[in-house]
Amino acid sequence: MQSPASLTFHHIENYRIVLAVKTDFIANLIGCIYRGSQVGKYLALFTIEGYTLAHIKFGSDRQDGDLDVYKWILWVLKMKKLLTKEQIAQTLDELLSKILPDIPQDGNFAVIGIRSRGEVLAKRLCKAIEAKTGRTVLGGTLDITLYRDDFNAPKGHNQPKVQATEIEFDVSDKFILLVDDVLHTGRSVRAAMDALTDLGRPKTIRLAVLIDRGHQELPIRADYVGIRTEAPAEQSIKVFLMESDGIEEVVIN
């Protein structure tokens, strides 16, 4: 990853931003971020003389979302890599080794991921557990939007999108492995446990996270942790996974 000092704005003109960076990762990330937005038109992503150029052109009528995309680009320029693709794979292997000894032998076990990247990680862990044990593992996805303690707070244009919970089995009396990407305040996990107990009465709920970044605001701790990092409260950690984002990195800003 290049340092922020090596990244240069070539020009900003008429809502057209051309960034020249020395890594494909940042350009690909900008492309993924942009494709998820509702403004402008993604023009090109190509390499010239060792530099990757990401061209983003906004429409003639500036939208509220334009500023969000611009802020994202600034965020990208300042970010630092926390985990590479290879390090994510290694961390998941280490997480798996911690989980395997605790899996009950009676088969009353399921892995449930919190949308959205917890869902991806849960699916990976399901496959890995099946490969190690030779047994089919129940898997599901939990949407916690309606259980968030900030759900009714004013959010302007950024209202959370309610998605489906996909759990096609009874959670009662099961050992549930709940999976998320980052443990921070603990509020998402609290919401997930509320959502789970509305579906039944699990025998046990255990939490596995790729990253524990500290600063918990509730008495919630992960049982299985990939890595721990003491990131300052004002910094954010973003997990990008191939299945959901098209790239595989963990970055901090």
C-alpha cells in the first residue's frame, strides 16, 4: 500500500475527479464503492505507465449522494491496510481451530452470520467445518435492522434497508455460532441476540468475529476472535470480501 503522500489528485473540475494511484487495490476499491452509489456514471478503470487511473464523472445536476462518494474517495486516500487477502485466510484458519473443539457431537449445531459481511464469513466457516468434520452444518443469515437501537433515529437519506432473515431451521436447543466481521460497540451483537431469541430458545450462543477492535459499550465479548486491534475510537475499520465487494482486504482509517 502506498502512503497517502504518494497519492495525487490530478485535477478536480466540473465534478470530474481523476485519481492516479500506484496500486490496483485502491482503484478497484474506488470502483466497488462507486458501483454501490446512485450518482454519476463510472467511466473507466485502466493502467498507464504503472499508475492505475480511476475516472469518475458525476452528472450535470449535483445530487446529495455526490458528496458521499467524494468523502469515500478521500477516505480511501488516507486508509491503511490492516489485513491482506492471504492474512484474512490465515486468520480464518486460526479462528476455525479455536471453534472446532467446542462443536457438539450430537449435531445440534448451526452457524448464523449477521448481514452482510458476517453472512459471508459464516458461509466460509460452514464450508470449512464441513470439510474438517465430514458432517453437514446448518447455516443461516440474520438481518438485525429492525432490532437496532438506533433504528428510529433520524437518518436523512441513509435509512437502513431491511433485508430478509434466512434461517430455515428451528434455532431452539441448538448451539448457535453467531458470526460477524468486526466487534466494536457490541450493539449489533445485542440486536442479533434479540433477533435470534425471537425465533426460538437456543441452548447456547457463541460469538465469532474476524476482528475485535475494542471500545465495547455493552457487556458483550467475543468467544472466538481472529485478531484484536486497539484502533482509536475515531477511526473506522472496513472489511471487504470477494463475495460482497469484489476485493479482499481489511483497511483502517
